[in-house]
Amino acid sequence: MSTFKPWKVLHLELSEGIPVLPLEPGIHGFFIVFWWHGIPLGQEEIAADQLPMPTAQLANLAVQAITPVLGDQLLPQGFEAPLSEYFMHQPQATSPNFLSLLALEHPLRKLQEHWSSPVDDSVCQTVSVVICTQGRTEQLAQCLHSLQNLSHPPQEIIVVDNLPSKDKTRQLVSQMSGIGYISEPRPGLSAARNTGIRHSTGNIVAFTDDDVVVHPDWIARLQQSFQNHRVMAVTGLVLPAELETESQLIFEDLEIFSFGYRPKTFDQKFFQATKHQGVPVWRIGAGANMAFRRQVFELVGNFDERLGAGASGCSEDSELFYRVLAEGWTCRYEPTAVVYHYHRRELDDLRQQMYQYMRGHVVALLVQFARYKHWGNLRRLFLSLPRLYTRLFLVDLLKGFEPRRSMLLAQVLGCLAGVKFYLQNRIRFQDRQL
């Protein structure tokens, strides 16, 4: 019998005060996200054995959690987020100066002023939102309702139906105002996204998934992040909508969507410094929360239709980030652009997801090597990944096998399947969509 208890996701708005954290029966603890006037600042996990927690103790934990963001946004240097564990030469002019941070007067108020500047529409122009779906109408309805309540509405919202034979999606969209519907019978997320690009009209094309709910300021924060003309792709923070099952907690612990609360700029220095070992473009962001300048599709091409759900399984987003960087442009991670993702609830579904993730990842590595002849992609495939999985296997062996072991096996099998998929589809696709 399972002894798993859910974690309660709690969004704590610090401007409204810090409460006493109660002991609630039936939960493992609190997954807390700290906010200040709609700006996410950090998170903390507080287990049930630490409860009840008085205000003063929770306030101390909040200060520790939000200090890196405050320093990064309000001081000129010293608090920058690391771009990747592989990027060992990123500039760090000084060590964090905590005395300077302590000397700031009303740092949270200054942070609010920093982020309250209006969006410059003349620079950011218009936004189209594209959601690709395949028959998950209940989840899609939640997503669309959240998109209808944005503080800065986009120019258009387009749903691309990748399972039009069922007709459920068309019926749902027809009942909602301001939502466009497009049928794309060709299977595959990349094919559906490319169809959305062709039918959209905004200067910025934003993507999210049907199992996501967006924050009201999502579009505004994405727009602000494109004011640097070198930035061609922007990603944002993906928070768990719930942590009610063991599967959801395992996924969150794997940190697949965990990119932190400090902004990051991925430029040519980052690309060149990591190219020899495989540029970790998967750490730039997730397809559930990303946006592109329209012109980038003319510069580097659309999504590779060998990749993504319904094809190899994943990495259509990161492979496009790779091309953006390889062609000399910049990607930006902006954590104030927030969405909430509903992770898979069942372990079997999560195992299949992890299999698909790694199959797609391997195909992306091979696609990137074939296109650019950057040998770091093969180094990751044939050296780094085997070493990683050997180490994880030994750790699991020492700890005793847990449900995570089945995730590890699924990932290894996915890697092997990725090589097979690429070889079978290399000639068939031959970059025809680029």
C-alpha cells in the first residue's frame, strides 16, 4: 500500500504579509513560491515535520530564497545566475556583495519599480499565441480560459487541432470567443506548430501547451524580453500546478522544467564555450513556455518535423534554440513570464514521457551534428550520457531501487530508440521542412 502524501503548492504574495504556516493533516508538506506584486522571487519546500511554522521562521526562509533574485536585479554584478554546469567560463566580475544588498533601502519596492515600466508596443509589436492539442479538451479548456484573462491580450489565439477526426476540439473552440481554430491532420507536434506559424500574423509567436495554465502577465513579460533586437527566442518559468501524485513529484524532482528565478541570456559566448561538449540548449527553457520573433523562422527555419511528440518524441524546442544560437542570435530566459504545468499524474504515463524525452533528445543531437558538424553533440551522446546513466544507476543501487529506477530504465531505452529512429528517418526527412 502506498504511503505517498501530496505536497500542497502554495503561492505566497509577500506584499500581503507572511502568515503562520499551519500543520495540515494528510500532506507531506508545502511547496511554496514567494511572489512580490506578481513577480516570482523564489521557492522553498517545507516538510510536515517542520510545521506549524511561525511567521518569523517562515520570513527567514523567504529572505534566503529571494536574496539571489534581489541581488541580480538591483545590483550591477555578483548575483548572476549560472547559465549551465557546462559553462565554466561565464563572466563573474565579483563575488556576491551581501553588504551592498543589505544597504539597499526598500529592496522589494525597488524591484517592483524595476518591473513596473510599461510595455513598449512600438518595440515589442504584436503577439500570436499558438496552442497545439490532440483531443485533451478538458485541459485545453483550462488553458484557453487562462489565455482569455491575460492583462495584455495577444493579437490572436490559435488552436491547432492535431486530432481533427475526433471533432471534440473544434466543438470546444467554437463555444469560446476570440479563439481561432486550425485543423492539422498530419501527426506530430512540430507539424502542428509549423501550421500555427503559417497561419499566425503576430510579429512574436508564443507557444504553450494544452496542459498549462498561464499567469495573467505572461504576454506582457514575454514582450518586455524582446526589447533587445538580438534576442530571437524567449522562454519563461514553468511552475507545477499541483504535486498531488508520486508521478508529479518525481517529475518535479527531476528538474526538467526547473530553470530558476533569475533571468539568463544565452549568447555566442555561451554557445562557443560549450560547443565542444554539446551545447546544453535543453536548459534554455521548455516548449510549454516559449516565444520567437517571426523573422527567426525565415532566418533559421521552422520546427524540425522529425522531432517532438508524435514523431521522435521531444526536443523540437531545444533543437530550434540550437539553430538560433548557431546562426549568431540570442536566447533569453525570463522567469517573470510564468505558466503552471500539470505534470503526468500516473507513473506509467511518466515512464512513457521520459522514454519519449530521451528518444527525442538523442535524435536532436544527431540532427544538430548532421547540420553543423559540431562534434560536441556526439560527445554528449556517446560519452556524457553513458557516464551520467552509469552514475545514476550506481546511486540507485546504493540507495535501494525506488520508482525513480523505472524512470532511469525508460530514459536509457529512449536513448537507444533515438539512434534507431534517426537512422530510419534520416533520408526520409532530409531537412525538407527547413
